[in-house]
Amino acid sequence: MNRFDFCVPTDIRFGEGQVECLAKEIGKYGSRVLLVYGGGSIKKTGLYDKIYEVLKDYQIYELSGIEPNPKLSSVRKGAELCKKNDIDVILAVGGGSSIDASKHIACAAFYDGDPWDLVLDKTLATKALPIFTVLTICATGSEMNPGAVISNEETKEKLEISLPMLYPTLSVCDPTYLYTLPPMQTAAGTADIISHIFEQYFQPNDGAYITDRLSEAALKTCFKYGPIALKEPQNYEARSNLMWTSSIGLNHLFTVGKGGAWSVHPIEHELSAFYDITHGVGLAILTPQWMRYVLSDNTVARFAMYARNVWDIKEADDYVAANAGIDKTEKFFHELGLPGTLTEIGIDDSQFTEMATEAVRTSGLSTRSYVKLTPEDVVKIYKMCL
């Protein structure tokens, strides 16, 4: 195993009714709260009213309309609201988009320049407001990690800011808030969780035995409970297992001892930056084709291990087992109701070269990923997805 540091300072309150804790816990940091949320689904479900009931003694300001791929323009609005109203705490209610935007806002509130500067030069971020979250979609794991991905609509860049100061202070994870999710959000969220685990599992270091076994257990959890959550939206067992897997899937527990750059996420980030598609949908389309593209004598043993340990494939030949595992993965995404090709979602090859160049430029794809990829390699993967 590689050397590693592991510290997750986020206080997790998991289970039905845990939102009540906010009345006490937020008060430790102040009384002026910026409530950040998306398109208004929390009003339809009653969660919005519940938040106001719990925080009846607080002064609440609002930033609504956070986009599925959170935009820099929303971060700018949030930072100005914080400065203008002397905000003490940011409360993100929703999924990864609302939480990611809140993280960027939290540090931009103490910066006099444009918030995008903090993405390009993280040393400019010196302080951040406390961040509380109430999770309504399990997908990104942002409720328990220090990262945030933001889209600059002016430059068509989608980049990450990640700093220890951006760990949420406290996250409420109530599986019952997932009951009303549209099926596509449940499916895309499950694909996103799976992809996070894949990115950590498919790395050059093979010596982190315990980390790999944990990753395999988490993958099997997604493959078991994703379809159940779709079929039975109010199945607490399914929702709770998916929700917790989402949180631990990207709190770096599955990275320890391994390290390395991610592979599919940088490729997908360009798709959602250029076309504003749902992140999990792009990952579901790209992942099986990336697997097929990088399968070789150097990688076949790990792909075969994945197939045998996660899918219980009994084939003795590594290549046969590996390909069977990839086929099972692709079939799983299809059975969740997710698109299987870029053509299905209206994307052609007209911007592949530009996207591939950006994917390599803004990531470790060409230097530190499981299989090093050039822009030409990425274009070929995009074409395999048509």
C-alpha cells in the first residue's frame, strides 16, 4: 500500500428524522443562514417547509435555482449574498450540485476577486464558511468530501476545487428524502456512485488488498439495491444502503493505499460542460467503452478480478472473464433505463477533438491514470460511444 493521510471531519447524522438536529447544531456557528437549493423539488416534497420549521429562530436568506451542473454564475450570486448579508452558515439542501455550489460559495465569500480564480489557483482560498447539508439525492458523495465541481459557462470548462476547509461541517442523510426521486435521477445517481468506486478501484497499485475488497462490497451493494430502489421507491433498506454507499464511495476510504488519477470522469466532464447532460448518464455511456478500450495484457488481471469478485463470473480465462464482467456492467446500466450511446442523447462527433484535448489538459489522464491516454485515445473512446 502507498502512504496515505485519512481524515474525514464531517459529522454524519444518518436516518429518518435527523433534520431536527439542525436547530441546535447550526446555532454553534451563528444565526444568519444562506439556504442553497435547486429547482424547487424540496417545496413539492415538504422539505422546504420542514427546514423553515426547524430553523424558525434563524434568519434565512435564499439562493435557489442551482443547476444540475452547477454554474459559476450561481456561485457568484451566492458569494455576493454572503458578503452583503454577513452570512454565518451555508445550508445546502439537495444533491451534489447544491452542495458543490455551496462549497465554492463558502470560500468565495472571503475572496474579493472572481470566484473562478479560486478554481484556477487554490492557494487564493484562505477561509470558508461552515457548510451544512441535507441530502436529497445520493450520487456524488459531496456530503462527506472536500471537493466541488463547477462549470464555467463562459469558457466551457468544468473543473474541481478541493480543499480541506470545504468538508461539510455536518450532513443530514435521511433515506426517506430519496423516496420521491424521479427514476432517472435514481438510475443516474447509482451510475455515479459506481463510477466513483471504479475510478478508485482501477488504479496501478495492486497492493491495497483491504481497499479493493471494500470497493467490491460497495459495488455489489449498488448492483443489488439500484434496481430495487427503482422498482420500490419507498424501500428503506434499498435507499439507505445506496445513500451510505454514496457517502463512503467518495470520502476517500476507497482511495487509501492506492492513489493515481481518475480516468472516466475527466472524459465525461467535457460532455456535461459542452452539452450540459446529466453527469451519471454520461458516465454510464462512457464507462463500458473505456473498459473495452483499456483492456490489455497489462490490465486484464484486474478486470478479471472485478468480474469474478463482483459478478461471480466463473470463467478460468482472464480475457473471457474480463469481457463478461464488462458486458454485465453495460447490461446493468441498460436495465436501469440509462442511455447506452451518445447518439441517443443527441451528441455527435463534431466537438470530440476539442473535448478530448480539454479532458487531457485539465486532468492526469496522460500522466497518472490507470492507463495513460492521449487526446487521440479519448477521441476514439468518444467514437466507440456513438
